[in-house]
Amino acid sequence: MRNNDRVRKLLTGIGATVLTVLLAAVGVDFGAAITAEYRLSRAVRSAAHLSWDPSVAILGFPFIPQAMRHHYDEIEIKATDVAHPHVERAALEATMHSIGIAETSWLIRPDAKLPIGKLESRIIIDSAHLGRFMDLKDLMVEAPTVETNDATGGTTESGISGSQGLVFTATPTASDFPEKVSVAVDLSLVGPDRTTLVFTPTGVLTGPGTADQEVPDDKLAAVLDEFRATLPDQRLPFGVAPTSQGARGSDVIIEGITEDVTITLAEFTQR
């Protein structure tokens, strides 16, 4: 029995030691990741001339092996409430996949040049700011009432809806019809660099999930016209060309996806 007790105590001691070492290693790895994220956030703020630090996440565990092989699996940068032409404020997002850091430190510097395997870039405009731009003070944007998730349309990998038939609900006071209505709106990008977002109303919507308000024929054209707009100068972070536009939640989002590019942090904001 005494031998069994000694063995049990020995195994318990070894287990406790191993657990302590593992927890210490995880703590060190987590601390290194936090440090790298903080330094990158400050670098983006400095290089892109932001008013405050953006949210930065270096994804993938463990972190230290990524830093040692000079390659991060994925980085997310999100900056909210950024000054933006025409809509006053917007959010900017970028998701980078397969980031090479051989030419910089694991603590990425403001002047670093980063080769990226795949880059997703977004401008996010919330309903409130878009409504003020369109003079629809109570505007609420929703994804199309019917969405698919296949090659024919629907949501993208980042959760953005298709661009046809978004539901815009607001009170079109300028048309002398002060009732809240829901209108189907198509989004499109035009111009030589596809940076002008066009809102095209196609009809009034009724039924579940809408304001369920019909519009008399003599008011219809005027009501639809209030949901028509053109929004220029929508340049994505890092100068990525837009590839899709739609809604996510109550926001309108313009997204661009590209591969095999080299970027600098200063390009996060396009001025």
C-alpha cells in the first residue's frame, strides 16, 4: 500500500508539473499574440492616419510558431466610425489570409510591405448614416426576403447578401406620403473603377417582414424616387476592386476579394 501511495503521489506531482508547464506555455503564447496585435493596431493607426486604434486579431493557435516561421495564417483589421465621403462615417474591414512577414518583424512595422495570399476588403455603411445621406431619417436596411447560398446568388462567405431586392423600410416624407413603407432596392456598382454605388428601387413590398403598407398608384413613382440614390467615392481598404455588394444585418456592405497582392498599412484608408 505504501508503494502504491508513493507511486500515486509521484504521478500526481508529475501531472501537476506538466499541467503547470502547459499553462505557462499557453500564457506565454497568448501574451505574445496580444503584444503583436497591439503593435499592429498602433501601426495601422499611424500609417493610415486613423483617429484611434482599430481592432486587430491575429488568428490561429498557437501564435509563436507562426511568428517563428515568418508567416501569419490570418489577420483581421476592423476600424469603426471612420470619416468617409458623403455618408460622414463608415466602418472599414480587411481580412488577410496567408501573410508573409519575412521582410518585417513579427511586430509588424507601420512601413512594412506585406505579401498576402488572399485579401478580403469591405466598406460597411450602417442604416442610420445611409438614411441621413438619402434623407430617409428612419431608414432600416435588411437582406432580401428570399436568399439562397449557392452559385446562383445569395450570401457570400462573409455573410453578405445578394445585391438584388434588398428591403429598405422608411418614411418617404418628401413625396407627400408620410407612411412607413418597404421598398425592394437593387444595388449596383458603376463607373470606370466601380466605386459609385447605385440604389435602384424596383417596387413596394408588403406582407410579413415589411412595413406592409401599400402605396396608391398616383403616389408610387414619387415614393420610389425617394429610395433612389447614387453614392460615389466608395474606395475599399488597400485599393481592392469591389466584387460584390449587399447587406449584412442592417448594414450595406461593399466587398472586394483578391489574391496574391502586396500591401502597405498606409493603404488601409484610401484618400
